[in-house]
Amino acid sequence: MSNYYKLTFTLSGLAALLLATISIGLPDNEIRAVAFEPTGKTTLQTNISIKFSKDMVSKDSLDMPRLDPPVVFTPAIQGIARWIETDVLRFFPDSELGRATEYKATIASNKTWASGCGVGEI
């Protein structure tokens, strides 16, 4: 099974509640997501950031649109992903997230990243 995050957005006025689980304890040769933002109460118009345990890209790849980010949202969220730090991916949705919608973010990739490691499996 891929390293995944179950995100629940619950309607509460103009805000949403975001829940995520992060896996810990990983082998040295694997990359895992170690932080996810936002969490808790957030607006429906928000960006999504994922911090990884190791560098994923080199500094010359920062702030460039990515066509192949190591994250897939279900249901799909249209938008652009950019590396804002060598170990932090930020996803910029094109529009507001759906109210009372449950999203699943799957972190998976078969690439070898800048650190020389691949994304780990749970």
C-alpha cells in the first residue's frame, strides 16, 4: 500500500477541517511524508504543503511547475504543484475545495529523487 493521507473536509461555515496521518520510523533509504499542512480548521481556499523526510529535488528545481508530482488526490483536485524547498512540495488548487468532501492524498512514485532514495511503502 502506498504512503497515503486521508483528508477530511467538513463544512463549518466557510471553514473546513483537515485531518491527516503521518507515518514515522522509516529506513534510511526511503523517503516519507513527515508533515502535512494545513491541518485542523482551515478555509476551503487553501494551498496544500507536504514535507518529506529527505531532499526530493535540487535547488535549481525550486518554484517550477511540476507535471509529475509524487501526490495524487482522490477525488481529483485541479491545480499546480511546485517545490518550494528541496523537501517541501506545495500544491496550489485552481479553485476552492469542495464542501463536505473527503479527499485522499496518495504519495507514490517509482522515481529516484535528489537524495538518491525512493518514496517508501507502508
